[in-house]
Amino acid sequence: MKNFQFGLIIRILLLAGSIFLLSYFYFNFTLPVTQIIILAIIVLQVYLLIKYVNVTNYELSKFFNSVKFSDFNRVIMPEKLGPSFKELNKSLSNVITQFQTTRSETEEHFQYLQTVVKQVGTGLISFNENGDITLFNESAKKILNTHELKNIHSFSDISKDLVVSLNSIKTGEKELLKLSTDGRQIHLSIFASEFKLRGKMYKLVSLQDISSELERERLHNELEIARDVQFKMLPKENPVIPGYLISSMCIPALEVGGDYFDFIKLDENKIGIVIADVAGKGLPAAIYMTLTKGAFQSYTGLSDSPKEVLTKLNSLIYDTIERGSFITMFYAVLDYENDKLTFARAGHEPIIYFNNKKEKLSLLKPGGIGLGLEEGKIFSESLEENEINVFDGDSFLFFTDGLTDSKNDKNSDFAMNNLLDVIKEYENKSLYIQPGKLLDKLTSEIKSFRNNIAQYDDMTAIVINKKHSSEDT
């Protein structure tokens, strides 16, 4: 700035000299023309001095105007000002560069936020006090099944209640609104916040279609009811009968199935053992099984014949459940005084029978179709009733397909062969199958086989073992 100061001093000295010269001629000589010329020179010097001083202010004013109007292409200090203003020119250029960088970053952030707002899964609507919409993102359009709108009152074509809610909702409030759009019903969760921008009030409203959440909650509650119904149907404890050991289990899947088992005391020497599975899951399966249990228990008192009981039960089930639905069941009557097992199978999994004397595994699989598939004639004709004698150490495994259909991470089934392999581990001339230990082993083996894959179906099983005669004493 030294050159500028020097030039300023020279101009002031010249102006002072001119003023002194004018005073000298004015008081000592009568030369009007000369005085006028000197006065004109003084006026010119004042003008040049003011111009010389104001040139910096002018360039600074241009700089601030360029900031105001975002015009950063001007040269701040022209070269005619001399080298004294190079440093100021450099500083102002740095300021402009920083402004340009900041503006560029701001524009990038704005574009980024616009992209986020457009793509975010939550519907967003912003509007002013007059209802004029300033933001209406893609999610909101998709939720409301509409196109770009200019004012919230246009939503009245979708729902007048929505317009009322948008107008009345306050900051921090949350409302639930049910409306119909494009032939489907949706449940909207509406949340609002208000803000002031450039002296005007705006409202930002978020919209979420919570229909899926409500449906999940409904299904969760339904499954809880089904699980509760299922457990209430199951026996609280295993029966204790002379000469036999009985153990049972029912491990429900996350999505409850229709597994059921029970023990029915028929008389002083007989007990009914039943295991069944409804084709389906959830609350409908639980309801069907509840119906089946009530009817089944009433029919068991009328006959000791499994075939007669299942035939009567089929007639009721066929008249009650929807076509295409059915129930599989295996019903056996154990005469523990005479050591005889009489049984019939309505389309259910076979019983695995371990003959201790022969050390042999076999499947008890009499003919029969599921309950509710046919009105009665074909069912009765296909249903077979068998009877076997039970000897010391003999064992029976009743089970549902939740065991054999358990899948691993390769989508392979546990299958019957693996089930038989587990039982074979207990084959021994001197040690019969212990019911509780066998069920524990089966559960462990299936869990290991699944390899962290979720259990898809209920796993239900009953093990009955005939004690050795020496153990009763």
C-alpha cells in the first residue's frame, strides 16, 4: 500500500500548493483570469483525489455485489491500481475461491439431500400455510397412488379425512388413518413437524403404510392363540400304566402346525393312544384340531375298535372342514393286561415297531386315507385294523412328519432312514429302548442335522416300551 500512500500524499501536497497559490494571487494581485484558472485547477485536483481514493471502494463494492449475485468471474483489482494492491487482490481472490468451493459443496449436498428425499422409503410431504406443496417425494406418491400435486386439498379425491388430518396435525403429533386407494385398503401412520423458513410457516409430514406391520402383528397374535390352544389340548403328563413306560414330546415350530396327541383311559385295562396332524398351520389348524379332539374323545367311549372310532370321526370331519383340508391320525388301543396293541391308520405316518425278541425294526402301516378327504364309503373300505402281541422290551414310536421332514441347509430331509438309524443305536438284547432317552436323542440328532435352519413344522412323538417282567417286581 506504500505506492498508494505516496500518490495520495503527492496529490494532497499539490492541492495544498494550489490553494496557497490561489490565496497569494487573491490577496496580492488583481488578476481575475489567473485566479479562475488556479481555482479550476484546484477543482480538478479535488476531483482526481476523490476518484483516486474511491477506486478501491468501487472495486470492493463490485466484489460484494459479485458475492451477492453469485458472480465470481470478475477481476477484483485491475492492474492500473499498481503493484500496491496485488496483496489485496490476492486476498480477495482467495475469498472468492472459498466462496466458489462452499457454493459447490452446498449444491452437491442439496442434490444429495434431494436424491435421498426422493428415494427414502418414508413418504414425505411439505407444504405452506396455504396448503401449497413444496415437497412430495416418490414414496408418498407410491403410498397414495397418485402423481405430482400442487396443493394438499387435491388429496380430497383420495380421502377427505387425509386433507383434514394434514391440516390439523401439529408438531410431534401422530395419527393413524385408514383409507382406500386403487381398490386396496392401507393404514397410514402420519407424523408432523412444523418449521419457519423465510418468514413463512411450513409443515413437514411423514407418511408410512403400516399395513404390513399390522398384518404381522395380527399373525403374531393369531400364532400365540394357536400355540396356546395347541398346548391346552395336549396331556399335562404321561400316563403311568402297569408294565409299560411312556414318554411324549411336542416341540412347536415358529409357525404353529396342527400336531396333536393324547392318551384316553378306556377301562381298567385299556388305554387309547392317538397322534394326529392337521394339513395346515396357524389358528385354522388349531381350531380344526380342537374340534377333532372333542369329537374323538366322545367316540372313543362308544367302541374299543380303532377302525370304528376313526370311521365315525371321519363322517363328522368331512361335514365340518373345508374341502381340500384333511387330518391324518394314528389311533391305537393298548390292552396292557393281555399285552395286545390294536391300531388303525388314517393316512398318518406309520408306527416304528422294535421287536426286542427278534431285534428287528419294522413299520406298522395298515391301509387308510386321511380324515375329511372322503364322505365315508371309500374311507371305510380303505381303513384297516391290525393287532399284534406285545412282548418284554418291545417298543413303539408314534411320530408326525415334522421329524422326518426336517430340512438342513442343503434342503435335504432328515427322512425315515435317519430316524431308523437313531433307534438302531438302542437295539440291545439286555437293554430295551428307554422312552425319555430316545426322545432326547432324536431331538438332538434332528437339531444337529438342521444345522441352524429354523424348524418348519411341529415335531411330535410318543414312545411306548414294554418293561421286562423282572422289572415289575
